[in-house]
Amino acid sequence: MMLRHFAHGSPDFKADFDAFLREDRSSDHDVVTSVTRILDDVETKGGKAVADYTAKYDELQIDPTTLDSDNVNLHALAAECPQDLCEAIDFAHDRIAAYHMAQRPSDHSFTDSLGVELGWRWTPLDSVGVYVPGGRASYPSSVLMNTVPARIAGVARIVMVAPAPGGELAPSVAYAALKAGVHEYYPIGGAQAIGALALGAARLKPVDKIVGPGNAYVAEAKRQVFGRVGIDTIAGPSEVLVIADHTANPEWVAADLLAQAEHDPSSQSILVTVDEAVGKAVEIAVENQLKDLATGERARTSWDRHGAIIHVPDLATAAEISNRVAPEHLELAIADPDALLPLIRHAGAVFLGHMTPEALGDYVTGSNHVLPTSRSARFGSGLGLNDFMKRMSIQRVSPKGFAALAPAALRLAEAERLPAHARSITIRSNPGGGDG
């Protein structure tokens, strides 16, 4: 399959574009049965199952009673992180912390015209599990994005799991974990790690919510344990959509498209442009940049299989197309992004102007990079402070308020044929305490 080109005014555009949106970019592996078996093993065998799977898939021996390994020490690994990388992690940490601190919600209460006191309180989750892809090709930014908001929210127990194949874990991940405030760490990964977080295994006690990205097995495990614990989302392949006009730099746009394509062969990069010449120049630039890109094979597969260039007559149409895609990341590489922003309804994160590449958002703008994928930005948001908190409704009714509320509540209880509900109201209405 080669890169697709769409022209908005063509007779076949609607049918072809609809088919493009319906294409499945998920993993080809049938993992449901395997994950079900792994989760069953973890539930019945506990730490022994987790240890066995860790030995099988990661070639790492861990203690089945503690899930620890003598070969993986977070503090020792963190000491190996290069100074300049530590400083970059510190810089990113502080910006992420400041951004999410600004999201802190407020408790509120008020008394309405009937004298009924209403309000809400926000409280943090008790415990959160953070899944981080492991090995040497690891992502300290994922540690920060998933852990810092939990700490700021006031979560009392933050547990990180990250596989350490052969005993290897990136020192940058270890440093980021300690910087972000991880309380417990276990060198486990895959569906067995999700099972241990959700069900408990050996010393690892169950958590209340699991967040963080992973492969198809991790995603399926999160899907299966949802309900017993909360989860952030079922993440799909990464994606970016760039809207470009005549002011866009084709080389910059090409680099931004490839920044997403290099994540995974299933990633998706889409260019929507009002300038045909820009579209052609970007396509040429992508081809040229692929020639010397270290991740070129992965990016090439993504670009050829899932990429697209869409020509539209105006920016309003570009916004309409973007809203249909509901991309994880949206870049507005146009002269006046603020003018177009009000037309954007569905996107995980929006990057305004030529100097705001999505790659900055992955690391250091402060905004969270855990975002809705696979068109779920139509109904979902990126990870934020509120994902680690709960809102409790509060109400207090005075005798005067009760007298005003009771008749309507009683009528509704009778209509729904719930006599105990009705008695709960009438028993308070009669001086004798009965309902007759």
C-alpha cells in the first residue's frame, strides 16, 4: 500500500475518505486468549505466575514472594543517568508539575433557593499503578507524564512497573521514577504486570487505577481488568494531523509527520493543506528525510500504509476534516492559527503555529502527552490531574428544604413502584414516624 492522496472536491472523496477512517491500525496479533490465560494464572498462582512469565518473556529471575530482582536496583541505575539528561528530565518534570498544578479543582458548596445545601469535594485516589515500557529503549517522558500528575493530586501510593529484559532498565527511566515520586517499583511487564497491579500478587498489593502505555498485550490486559480497577484508556497507535497553508515550511512539516511515523509501523501521519504546491513539497521532503533517518524502516511502513495528503479548498474545510479524524495531535502550521482554533472541536492536543512542533509537547511544554487515539478525542481528553481524583457530591437538607422536596420525590418513587423509597420520605413527614 502506498501513500494516499485525497482531493476534497473529487466525486469519490466521501466514500474513499470514509473507508480510510475505517481502516484498522491495531495489532494483527490475536492476543485476547493469551491475555485471558495470563490473567487467570496471576489470579490463581499470584507471584509464582508473575515470576514464571517474567523469566519466560524477559529472561529475568525475580523473587516470587517480593517480585524483586537483585539485578535491578532503581537507585543504582539512576546514578548512571548522564548529568545532561538528568537536567533535561528535571526541566521537563518542573514544567509538567506546573502545568498540572494549575489544573487543581476546587471544592464548592452553595445553598439554593429552597434552603438545600449542595456541593462537591475532590479527593485523590488511594493508589495508582503506572506501566512504563522497559528495556534500554525506554521512555523517561512516559514516567513523568503518568506519575507527576498522580503525585500532585495527592495519591498516597504510586506503583511503577517496567520490564527489565535481561536485567536492563534505562538509567533515565530510573532517574525519572525517583524524581517523579514513585513509591514502589517492580521489574515486570506485559499482561502479567497488569494482572499483578489489578489483582495483587505476592508483596504487590492491588491498586485502584492503572495508567500508562504498552503493547497489544498490555492494552488487552487493561481492557480485561477494567471494572475491577480503573484505567486511563485503551491506547491505540499514535497519530498526528497537520493543517498547512502557504506559509508552512515543507521541511518542518515533513519532519513533524515523520516524528509520529517513527513511533510504530501502525502510527498515522496526515497532512491537510489548502496549497497544492505545499503538499507536493512536503511529500518530496518526507522522501528525502527518510533516506537518512535511523528509524526510517519503521517510519516508511507507517507513512506508506497509513499516511495521507488531503487537498482542501479552504481552512474551514480543513478544520472539518480534522474534526472527523479527531486526531491525537493536531498541528496548525498556518499564518493565523488562533483564527482557526475556534473551529476545532475534536483533538487530543493542539499545537499552534510554525514554532510549536508536537515533539515539544511530548517532552517539555508541560502539557500531558498521554492523549486519546483512534478518534476517541471525539469523547475523551488527555490525561490530567482529575484522572487521579474523584468528585464526591454532598448535600444537606433542612426541615424547610425537606418539605419543599418531598412531594415531588414521593410522586417519582410511586411512579417507579419503589415503596421503600416512598416510605423513606413519608416516614419523615408524619409526626408519628409512620407512613400511613
